[in-house]
Amino acid sequence: MFAVQYDRFGGPEVLHLATTDAPRPRAGQIRIRVHAAGVSPVDVGLRSGRTPMSAQLPLPHIPGVDAAGIVDEIGQDVDGVTIGDHVFGSVELTTLGGASAQFAVLQLWVHKPTTMPWAQAGAAGTSIETATRALDLLNLRPGMTLLVDGAAGGVGSIAVQLAAARGIHVIGTARAANHDLLSELGVAPVTYGPDLPHRLTALGVTRIDRALDVAGAGSLTELLHLTGDPTAVVTLADLTAPTHGVRLSRGQLSGEPDGRHGLPDAAELFTQGRFTVPIEDAFPLEKAADAHQTAEHRPRRGKIVLTVDDAPER
């Protein structure tokens, strides 16, 4: 099969198309012919070599943890799916990649709604899983107010919708240029950055029930001030969390125990018109370096995705 690979760590330029053996599904897994594959911050960090998880990777490595496509092989002990089904999901967490290719093996998946574009499906898997895990930790109840700090990015834009579907009033921080996106998602936007309590007060908000930090930009002290309770705050990215008594949820790809991954709920919400996966940009597979460059340097607004054709140019 053809696949994006890198043989050494470095910038986006280390990515190239190569030919390699197609993976085979083990028990509990399925293989898909990929139509779209997401490009996530995890992929960028692993490729750069700057994250400790990079040391786990045998080289060459195929990046990508999210994919959507058509089932073409089914492992043992798998029910509820047949050859030819359209699905989306994520790879086995221990592989840390494999989706940016002609074929990929999925560990978590759900049937793709008929009207869901391939690009949205291909970029959705781990963002849904990560957002669902964090929202579950917050013990949300209908009528609560949730603040999501960093609400316009790949995970944030998913989390705000899943929270709203639980009957939560959601306030989201973002750059002013992304306030239109948050409004479209049914979120009350507020400008991202320091002095957040002051800006919320100007909007008539003096206290929030729960807070989710997606950005990891040093807002925990302010979020604690707003909630008044460390157990009411969860962060996905701030490693100083333990010093504040705040829980840090790193998600499935960091080896946390399996939880309710949320894919069926998100798929059902899509069919109801209550959920979407905002796509910032899409690139053909042979432009994977450009996709990684965009993911690494452009301010986040939704997801970046690779589209996979049957015969990409070399």
C-alpha cells in the first residue's frame, strides 16, 4: 500500500510517500480503505521528536490516529460490522499512528452517518473520545454553565457541542476571529487570554459551575477563581495541574483506561443536526507536509484532514 512516512524526527519536510505492507487487523479490530485521515497535535508532536512518546516509535513511522473509510477486512471477535460498511474512528492507542495511508486498522469505530462528509468523519475520532472523557470527569448536570478555554480548536470545538447536547450552557474562549465559529456552534464566545474573570464579569457572568481547559495556556488559576473548586476544573494540556489540585485528562492515546468513547453518541447527534466537525483545511495525502505545517503554525480553528485517493501522485 502507499502511505505517508517519516524515517527521522524533524519538521514537516521529513514526511514523504512510501510503499509498505498493508496492516492486518487483530482480534477486535477492523481494517478500512481510508478515505480521510485527521492531522492532530499528537501527530505533529510525535513527528517533531519533542514529545516523550516519540521514543516509543519504531522508524519508519506512519502518522495519523484518526481515519474514516470503507471496511475491507474484519478481525476475529468483531460483531455488528460487515465488509463494505462506512465507518470512522481511531487506531489502537499503542501504535500512535497508521492512519495516513491507503489502509488503516481501527480499534474504536462507529458507522458513519450517510450524510457525514468523509473529511469530517476522518478527523473526528480521538477528539470525540478525548472530549467525552473530559466531560464525564466533570460530572455535568443539565442547567450547569461550563467554560471551555480554547473552544475553537479541534478538541474544543467538539467538546462544546457534546456539552450543549447534555443540556449545558457553554461559554467558550477563542480569538476574536473565531467568535463567529463559536456562535455557529451555539456557544457564547468570549475573548481568549489573561484577565478572563474581568471579561466574563463585563458579560454579566460572575461564576461558572465547571471549566475545561483545552488550551493549556496557564489559565488554571483564573478557572479556579471562577469555579471556586479544583474538582470542578479539568485540563487536557496543563502539566501544572497537580500543583493546583486540578485533574489532568490526557485521553486514550496517553494510555488512560478505556472509558465511554462517545463515538456512537456523536454520530447520532450528527444525524439529528446537532453536531458537526469543523474543518479548517483539507489536503491530499501527497501534501501531508503542508498539512503538518498548517497544523503546527496556524492558530487552531477546527480540524485539519488528509483526503486519500486510490493513486496519489508521488
